[in-house]
Amino acid sequence: MTRTFQAAVVTTALWLAIFMPAVWAQSDLDKIKVNYQAATSQLQKHLVFDWWIDQSPESPELLARQWTLSGEWVGVWLDAHPSEGCAGVKTALASFMQNAEPDCLKLGEDIFLVAGSDPIGHVFIVARSDRGYRLAWSTADVKQSHGDEAEILAAWRPENARSGGRGPYWAASGSAGSVIPQIGRLPGDGKGRPRFYIDGMYAQSAGATVGGQISVWLWDGVTARPQIARSYTFMADQTVGTRVQGDLLKIQEKKSFRTFYSCGSCEERQTDWTFRLTPDGVQDLGEMSMVPELDAVDELFYRLIHHESATDLAAPGVIQSAESITREARGGTSGEEWKKLPTLGMMGGWKIHDNGGSKILCLNMEDAGSNLFTLTTVGGKLFISDMEPTKQSCEK
């Protein structure tokens, strides 16, 4: 064997070692993409308003196949582009899915969390093994949960993405998918293992008050294990949403007042539901109202409507004025309607400003007009010391 021939053999071997894996990867990517497009084309016939699948027996299988292929594609793509990370994954996956806006977070070395929407949302993890990157976990196959948490997480399963005949304004929860995901990183546990959250919005064809769910997960090196799963309600465009502050995960909810209410596209009784990430798990710290002044006014009218004492909550003059408003509201409806739903109507604008040692709440209610409530803190509780009608705007 001549030196020239030996050099040619070595060069060929190097070329094969360097370029053939990329060629094979591209071949696999093309094959997966063809299969994905075929599954998507078939699934398109079974979509309901692009949010759900229909009642056909084959619909969940097509959706599950579409999800699996997108995860497998990301794995093969990362094998071919290991240095491009999440930025590359998002760009490539957006092109692969077409018109989707996927998200990606790097949980650790060679561990990628991906949120897809093609068009029905799902979340998966691609991790590196001895044989390269692989689809390691998906929300479509969650088994390690029980009770209410199991029902909530079941909303991610393909068979639960059916339209189900729900009303357009129905704020869904529980196992009634489909769910649109947002993902975020959380502080790791005491062993340094990655944690993350999935903040999901239940699909809803109309209305701005919607159902949501929050779940916290731990990646143990093999699979993602659920730590908590809770459902809640929120306004789709509310000012404050889910966020991480140090070791705290805060979810802002839209709750209800008892004597007045807001429109569907308005914020109402906003509360923060807080979880603390500890080295050993997740601690539920409960809810805290973000509108205690509105709570105080709501409590005042609730007590008066139900003929309960409010002397610890408001001054005598305030109680007298509030009783007058309550009588007028009661007189504007039938006794049966008032018994069923005693209310001061829809709340309009409201705003709060500090006034030295007190706060002034300007609140407009449909059946009570606009009023200024002066609130001071007495014994750690808010006390309504004054109330008077106003013609000023209560808009913020």
C-alpha cells in the first residue's frame, strides 16, 4: 500500500467520521418531518376551532403521535446541533411546527424543557443519554400523581383534549383539556436537581375570565415528578401574573367579591397564591388579598345585607350610609331575586390613594354610585371611618 493510498484512506475515514453523522441526522430529521406533516394533515380534519380534537376514536392517537414526533425531532436536531442550545431549538422548532411559538429552557447540562403548541399545547423534556439526545418525558404521560392533582394533570393527556361540548365562556378546570402552557425555571432542590413550573391556561373559545392550572416539577435524572398541581381562575390580560421571587412562586388569581362583581375582562378580587420552594419540596403558603380595602367594603355590605353587626368594621355614620344604599338596592329587585342573589351590581372604576395615616378608596358600583371610603388601620385591621358620595371619576 502506497503512502498516497494510505493518506487517501485516512482522509476518507476522517470525512466519514466528521460528516456522515450529520448526513444521517439530516436524514432522520427529514424522515421525522415527513411523518409529522402526515400526522398533522390527518389531525387537521379532527380539530375543533383549533383548540380541541373531535370525538373521533382516532383523534387522540393522531395528537399523541404528533406530540411524540415533535419531541423526537428536537432530540435528533440537538444531536446535529449540540452547541446551539435553546435559542436554536426555538428557532428550528418554530420552522418545523409552522406558525407555532415554542419555548425552551435549559434545565441543566444536556437537559432541555420544551413547550410546544402545534396547535394544542404540550410540554416535554429532551435529555442526553449514551445514545444521544432522546425524548425523555412528556406531559402526555403523567402517572405519578393522585387525587385532585391527578385530575388536574390529566388535562394534558391527548384523550382529554376533546371539545366536550363546553360553553364558550366556561372557565374550565380539572381534567378538561386542552391546556396552553407557559414554562419557567425554579430554584433546584437540596440535592441540586432541577425544578420547573408549568403555568397552563385551559382552552376557551370566548371570554377573558379563564381557568388555569399551576404545577411544579422535579427532574430526578430519569423523569419529571410532580410536586404540586393546583387549578385557579384568572383574567387573561390581568396586570400581574405568575412570577418567581427568590424561593417563592406566586400565582395571581381572580377571585370574587360577595356583594358586587366585575366584568369578565376586568380584574376583580386579585389574590396572590404563594408557594415556597424548600430544599425538600414545596410549601403552600396560602393566599393573600391584593385588594384589602375593597375586601373591607365588601365585608361591610355583606354584613348589612345579612343583618349582622358591623360596628367593629365601620363608624356609625358609615354604617348608616351603607344601610341606605343596601335598602335602595333591595328595593330595585324582587324579594325572590334578592334572596337568591343580593348584590350592589357590577363594580366600575376604583382607585386608592394615601392620605397621611389613612387611605381613600374611590369606588363606583352599579347600584351604589361613586363613593369615597376613608380607611384607617386599627388593631391591625382596616376600619372604615368615613364614607361620602362623590362625582369624581374613580378610574385609575
